[in-house]
Amino acid sequence: MPLRKMDIESIVVGGGPVASLIVLRTHDDDGPALQLPIRIGSVEATAISMGVNPRQGSRPMTHDLLCSTIRSLGGRCSNVRIMAVQGTTFFAQLELERADGEHAFVDARPSDALAVAVREGLSIYADESVLATAALPDFRGVEKDEEAHELEEFHNFVENLSPEDFNVAPGDKDAE
């Protein structure tokens, strides 16, 4: 199935009974705007957040080590993909380009794949089947479409007004 490009919309780092969550949002205009919420652990959410906002001088974390190892072996990670969902469990892959130009796909947890993606500035994709199963409509897009529709209706109303619509007979009590 085809892949759709995604962006990280938000990261919620939970604690205690509050679950951590990452929300991906479709990037392109190919179809309706969708959000893909994925529950992750709080440690994993923190690791992704640290990749989004790295601290200068901090020691490398596990995901930094993985990225450095791939580079030192002459390879590079080209993108990450959310490939499947079963129940509430998501499955992801890292697409690696080896030194000889060959591509390899490495299975990963979505949280680990996303932590690598934010560190390396990689594109994130989701398989259409995952979106069909687990995505939600982006209600901001729905609200924006509704506002545009209302504005268009008002514009049409104003455009179709005529001077007769404003004619009021003298002494017309209903017009006062």
C-alpha cells in the first residue's frame, strides 16, 4: 500500500496513570487531514522530546548512539515508516541505506523509530492501511472547512442582495 508523509504534531509526556502519547498528522494534501495517535511509554516520549529539543553538551542517549553507529559503518537512515497496527500495537521500520547503496529495512518500535527521525531530520511515513485502521480526522481541518463554507454562503447572500430587499414603506411598523 502507499505511504503518506506525516509530521509530529504533539508529544505528551505522561506520568503515573496518565499515558504518554505522540500524535502524527498527515503532511500532504493527498486526501483528508488525519491524526494518528500512538500510545508510548513516558521514557520513550522523553527520548523523542529530547531529540526535538536537544541540550547542548549532554551525553549521547541510546538513539544518538544508534545514529552514530549507522553513520560510522558508512550507512545512513533515510526515513522511518509506521507499517502496521494490530489492536493498539503499532509496528515501524527504519529504512537504512548501506554504504554499497543497498537498502535494508529494520523493524523498530514506533517510539524508537521516531526518536531516530527527530535526531536525524528524517521523513516520517505511515502506511495507508494503518491510517485506515487507526487514524482520526483532524478536527481543526473540519472546523476550517466549515468556516470557509459559512463564509462562502454569506458572500453569496450579500452578492444576491438587491435594493428592493431594503425598501421599507413609510410607517411600516415591522421595519422599525
